[in-house]
Amino acid sequence: MENTEKIFLKEQEMNEYKILQEKINQVIYSMGEVSVEKQILKEKDEKVLEIFNKIRKEETNFLKKIERNYGSGLINPETGEFTKQD
């Protein structure tokens, strides 16, 4: 069996050590919170992208319908005026 000597830290050293441990725990907790928030944002981003792609597809289908009805051209979104282009 090894012969070990027990030495106790002074009160000031122990307090300093406890404060450091507390700071480390706070940072670890914050890292966990950030990780969760990142996951939530990633999920929101995926949902928004899915909605965006759906709307773009709807827009493409609408523009194809307009082209079938009026031919190739440009739509003024402010006035609804359609300008044919050949």
C-alpha cells in the first residue's frame, strides 16, 4: 500500500477553486443551451426552406399557366400589367 500524505487547501484556495468549478459548470450549461437552440433553429430553418420551396413551385406553376394563356412575357407585380415578349 502506498504511503500518501493528505494536505488540505487553505480556505481562500478552496473558495477560489469552488468559484472556478462554478464558472466551468455555468459554461458547460450554456454550451448545452446553445446546442439545443442550434437544433431548434436548424429544425425551423428546414421547415421554412420547405415552405419556401413549396411556394416557389406554386409560383413556377402559376407562371407556366400565365405563359400558356398569354405567351411569353413579364408581369408587373404592382399593376398586374403583362408585357408580351417574343
